[in-house]
Amino acid sequence: MNVGRSSDGAVRDEPPGAGSLRPGPSAREGAPPLVGRGDELTALDAVAEEVLAGRTRVVHLVGNAGMGKSALLHHWLDGVPRFRDVRVRCRRLQRDFAFGTVRRLLHPLVAAAGEQDRGALLDGVGEPVLRILDPEGSWGGDSGAYADAAGTLAGLDRLAFRLSRREPLVLAVDDLQWIDPPSLRWLAHLVDRADAHPILVAVAVRTGERPAPGDLYDALVHPSTCRTLALEPLGPADVAQLVALEFGVPEPDPSFCAACHAATEGHPLFLRALLCDARRGGVRPTPEDRDRIRTFGLPTLLREVGHRLGQGSPAMAELARGLAILGDGMPWPLLAAYCGTGEAVVRSAAAELRSLGLLGARDDPRFVHRVVREAVLATWTPQEVGAAHARAAQVLHLSGRPDEEVAAHVMAAGPVAGRWPLAVLRRAAREALRRGAAETAVTYLRHAAFRPAAPGERAQVLLQLAVAASHYDTSLAVSYGTAALEDLSDAAARSEAVGVLAYAHLLSRGGRADGPDLARLTAELTARTDTDGGDRETSLRMRALIEWLEFERPSMRTAEHTRRAVPVTDLDGHTPGERQLLAVRAFAALRAGEPADRVTELVDQARVNLPVFSHELFPLHYFVAQSLLYVDALDAADGLCDRLLHGTKDKGMELLASSLLVYRAAIALRRGDVGRAAAVARSVVARGGAAGELPYRLSLDTIRIDALLQLGDPEGAEDIAAACSAADLSETSWEWPRFLMSLAALRTAQGDRRGGLALLRECGMHFGAAGTVSPAIAPWRSRAAVVSHRLGYGREAQALAEEELELARRCRIPRAVGVALHAAGRVAGGPRGLELVAEAVGVLERTPAELELARALQTFGRALLRRDDRPGARTALRRGLDIAVRCGATAPAQDLQQQLYEAGGRVGSRGAGGCPLTAGEERVAVLAAEGWSNKQIAEHLFVSLRTVETHLTGAYRKLRIGGRHELRGALSAPASRP
């Protein structure tokens, strides 16, 4: 890339004074003066002051082509002090260069640093960022590795932050409407996360031309951080000033100026062209020549460019056409190859173009304005433009230019002879995936799908399309995967296609509409494999997918599939196909309530030498992960999650990464770590903008509701529940009854016990239809037993509690046994109830279920208190309180604290009237006393602002103080024992 560096330290890859058709030196010395933009310059200066104060801001210049956006932007940047700026202009042909604009923005800044400084700037930014900055460099990474999009954006952020800490930074992007989507994603990401860094992002875009994706553009220019300036045509006074400057007269005739304004309507580019043409034609700004101005104007602009081109040699015209197709800044040897002549001839032709005012003065050939390129292209028919792009693609390919650069011309061209364009597009797609730009890869492959191909090669392209699309769009992946499967003949390739389909189906929200088709395709492939005498491994993989589908959609079960099932005794776990089936069978045994040691045995067989994730191995990792979660092997589950997340970092599989974070939140919640579960869940929701529609959305909402209830924020939980509906699902999936359990807990917490019990009964019906009886997965009976007991339905409560306890003892998972014992004890009451709860505490102490243990200790303490055993009650309640606080469970901690106070125990901070602060009030009050704002407290504790305000109000009342300024003194008063 050719870049220039100005005397004030700015780095730019565009000539800042490229605002007219006549040649001239730099913007500071010879460019036409800026007229009529005083208000805009004042507004831009105000934004610059905000940035220098340490706030990230965006400037958004909008206007029609030729309205002077570029001239205004460069004029302002040339005059604004104390900034290091880099300027780029996006081009239509470069829209599919993944992170191409980012490279042009950041590479000059990094390259300008010394070797030691460069190492400090790039330390820890990640291999994808190094590849973006220097795609041809020997950076030592794995050429086959794919980039994690979120990690790539974070690495680019880190680099920009370091640059801005050295010197306030301006990133100026002209013609934003042609920016590549990954670069746009980063700019929006940067602005969203760089609030405290002196970074100014200045963009210019044509009116009515929005870059894609539109939601990222909207986020970049959001009014909260962006100042939008819409450039309007020049007024009559401004036109008069330009007329005076152009003709070199102090006071041009007013009627002449009015005629110029009327002819151009104040459009700056057309006005300059009109004045230039008029002056060349001998017109003077006098009343006598006023009517002659009507013979010039907008139609003369393109004619003027064409006329100048016609004045030169054929070599000059060929060079102009080559520049129009290849773009500015191309090396001279490459231009010579395109023109089919020598480099000396091309340089001579460039001198002709400069003499006519069409080429800039710099050594790298550039038109003085994009209107010149448009004028050159306007002389060609669409067929001729396509042929020119085809020629450019071939020249670039033979010259060894990067595949993405060649691919841009291949996609813009008409038919290109040979099969090499298909290979170029496929390689460009792989390179885009390495940079974490799956959408760009899909763009290349879509074009590849319509190129001439060898037999079977098109199906391979469709399969590659399905894999790339599965990174961010499940419905698109299903469409391409289905089409590929119809033409693939190789058994391994067919198996991979079905794996992609199954994977996309799993990560789609609710698995809508794809289940029946996938079941049919899987069954047909299995039958074809059996009929053709295919290898046993492919058959095993297909059967694993069938059994997974039957789990996801119980209505798909058929007697034929059951009859043809492979016995577990035939599965040794020596091959991937056997391990896939073993993983499915392990979870099936878990759901059926079989003993935990049997489930663990199958899981251990399935995860021997567990490889990294791939579509061919689906659903092996999925069922291993679910089994580890519900048998409470949480350390192993965490290890598997970490390993798979590391794998996604190398493959850019954003949907898979999001689903693994949902799994991580579920692990944290199973441990009782409510704060971490809520934090991870929030991070998944935040990823939605980058990763598209979130996978496992219903499971994620279930986790969020459960966590918010434990954090004492039922209002936030209700907001989430209100957005969920069974109508989202074409058929009830196994996520839905788990969501119903959480919804029942919310309704019960809100005081609607009957509604909660009805939801638990519906939940049990769904679990029963799916064959899920294990209380480790579906503890709905114990919850329903407690609610029924509170409503006075003693017989029903006892039956439910006894049934769950029997199932729990049969499955032998300690958590399930402890939870069932706890529920049975609450229902039984009396000495028998105390005995059961005591046994529950003993069982839960040996599990990672800390929050369940805290709840059992609370029930145990209350039972002891009813027997007037205050010391024993205080011991149990204090222990339960410590656990709840450690888990970050505000709501249970408040209840335990109140009951500990009633039992005569020390509970911490108390008000002047002897009324104790709840755990939530104390945590909020302590942070407020340290100077935290309400918003900071809410984000830190993962609660709503309303909850913070409620806790503070309660603390003020109990402490009998007037407000926040008195908190520190009130909280420092020693608590007394009642």
C-alpha cells in the first residue's frame, strides 16, 4: 500500500486536496479554498475538544456526491492540532476485502513506529490482527487457523487504545458507503467500547447510500456518541465568493453570480466545473456574459472529461481505462501489464493525463477526483465493463496479487474463461474465514457456486458455503447444506453435510421448521448407506444423529428406528461413530433415571481422547457436555467448555462460542455461583450483535430468570419472561419444560402459587412425554410438592415428594437425592421432617450444589428454632448465610439474615432503631458509601437500577439518615448483639 505522510504527522492514503478537476499541489498550498462551511468547521472543532478531553466521538458527514464532504473533512483535519490522523477512502471494488479498511487505517500507524515501539503496540493483539495488518508477512501463525471474530475485534481495540494513549487519534473514512462489513463492525465495536479514550472516528457517506449491515451503521452513528453534519448546497453569497476567487476579481457582477447559482443550485462540484469551463471558454463575470453561463453547467462536466481524454494519445486513453478498472495507487508494472505495453510507455501516458489536469501530482497514479473515473466508465457498455474486469482479474492473478483482490474483479466481471476463478474464490473465502469474516466468505462462495466447475465440485462449494454460513446464520447453513447433500456422492462428504445440517438445527432458535426435513434426509442417507453396503462408521454417525433428533423432537420416534438401534454392547468406543452413539446413549440413560455410575461409565467411554469440535463429530461433544453437567461432574464440564472455547477461537465459530458461554453460565448456576452465572449470561446477550441470532435462547433466558430471582430482581426476571412465548417453537423442544420450571419459580416468588403449580404440572407433562424422569434434570416434583404443601394440598404434596425421592435414590446423583430429601422434609414437618432435612444437609455437603445446601440449612435452622434450639438454629442459619453471600444470592441471603436475627444472632449493620439491614441493603449501602453511582452498583451486582434505589431507600430509613453523604458514618457504627 502506498501511503503519504504530511508535515504535521498525519498519515493518509488519499490526496487531501482532490476536490477539483485541475491539478495542484498539496491541500495547504494550492487546493481551492473552502467556502461556505464555517458553521460546520465550528461544530467539528467542538467535537475535537470533546475528544481531547478524553471522550471517544464520531463525526458523520452526510451529503450528495460532490457536495464537498471530502474537501471539508481534509480541510478540517489539516487544521486541527494535537491529533495523529490517518485517512482512507473506501472503494466499491474493495467492499469484499475482509478488514481491508482496517488494514489501511492501522497499518501506516504501526509501520511508522520504531521496531521496539511496534512490538509494544502489537503485544497480545493476537495472530488474526497481525494477519490483517500484514497478510503477506511471516508472522508465524497457523495458516489454516480461523480467527475468532470477537477476539479479533478485541485485539484491534487493544491496538487502537494503545495508539490513542500515545497521541489523540483520528480515524477518517471517506465514502463509508463502500466499506467492507468486517471493518464497519470493528468501527462500531470500537466506538461502543472506547468511551474513555481520545479517539475520533470521522466518516463521510453519500446521502441515501448506507453501508451494510445497516444495524452496524446505525450503531456507529448513534446520536449518543456521534455528531452528524448534513452538507447543504452553497448559498448565493458563497457562490459569489467562489466566482470572485475563480476569476480573480474582487467584485463580480451580482447578476452573473445569481446565474451561476441558478445553473448549479449551489452544488460545489458542479459549480467549480462550471466556473472552470466558463473561464476556459472566455467568459467573464460581467452582465454582458451573464446569459452565456446557461450554455455551461451540469451536462458539460462529463463532456469536459471526455474531451480532455480525447486530446491525448491511445496509450493515455488505455491508461485511463486501466486506472478506472484497477483503482488508484496500482504499481506501474501492473498497469503496464494491464495495458499490454511497457512501463515507460505507461509513465509517459501518465504525464499526459497530468498535463490535462486529470491525474494527481504524486508518483502513484491517482485520478484527481472520482468523477473522472465515473466519466471514463460511463463511456463503456455494461458488457465492456465486465470484460475489463475479467481482464483485470487475469492480470492480477498472473501477477500473484492476493486472492481477495483478484476475487473482487472476478465477481465484477462477466464470464471468465478457465476454472482458475473458482479456485481463487474458494481460497479467498478460506482467507476471509481466517480473519473471522464469515459473511465475506459466503459472498465469495456464492459467486463461486455459479462458476464453471468439474463434476461434483459445485456440491463441494455448496458444502463449503454451508460450513461458512453456520458460523453466523443457521437458516442459510441449512439451505446450502441441503442443496449440497443432494449432489454429494462421497459417503464422507454426505456425512459432513448432514453434520452441518444437524449442527445448524441445534443452534437455531427453537429449531424451527428444520426438524422433519433433517429427519428425512438422515433416514434416507442411513438407508442408502445400508443398501450400498457402506462403511459401518458412517452408518453409526447417521444413527447417532437420528437418536439425537428423536431426543430433540419426541414425535419423530418410530418403532423402525428403535428396532434397528445398535445395542450398547456392540459399542466399544474405539471409533468416532461409536463414541457419538455412546454419548447419545449416556444422556438417554441419564434422562431415564438410570444409576449415575452407569451414566458415568458410558460418558467416560465416549470422551476418551475427545478431539476438538468438528461437524463430522456432532453430536458427540453436545451430549458429553450435557451428561457431565447433570451428573455434577462440574470440574470436568468446565474443562471441556474451556477446551471447546479455545477451539472456537481458532475457527471463528461465533454461534458455537455463544452456545458454549450459555453452557458456562449453566455450570456456574449449578455450582450456585449466581454472580458469575449472571455475568456470563449478560456477556452472551451482548454478543448478540456480533453473532446474529443467539443459540439456545430459551435456555439462556431460563438461566437469566433463575439468576435474577436469586439476586432479588423479580422485575428484571419478569421482563425476560414476558419476551418468551411457546409460539416461537414449531414443536415443543426439551428446553421448554425447563423454562416452565423457572417461570413457575418466578410466579411463586410473585405470590401466585396456584399459577406456579399449574406451570409445574405442565412442565411435568412435557418431561413425561419426552421420557425425562431423572430429578437431576427435571426436579419439578419437589418444587410442586413444596408449592402444593403451602396451598394445603397435603396428600398431593406428599405423593410428589415421595415419588421424587424414590427416583433420586434410584439415579444415585447426590444433588438430586439432597434436593428430594429437602422437599420431603419440608412437606413432612415435625420430627420426621427434621430428620429428612438433616439428612439432606449431610448429602448436599458432599456436592458442588452450594445454593441448594444454603436452602437446606435455612430449613434446618428454622426447624431447630421451632424446637427452641436457638444455638443450633443460629449455627445453621449463619452457615447458610455465609454460603448464600459467597454465592452472590441476594434474595436467599436476605431471608437467612432476617431469620438469623430472629434467632438472636449477629447479622451485621443495623439501624439506629435496632432493625437490621438486609444483605442486599448492606451490599448496596457499602458501595454507595465508597462513592459508587447507582448505575455502577447495578452493573457490579447485576441488578436493576430500581433494585438499587429500593435498597438505598430501605437503608436510609433503617439507619435514620438523610442520604448518601451520611452512609459512611452510619455504617462504621459497631453492630450489637440483640
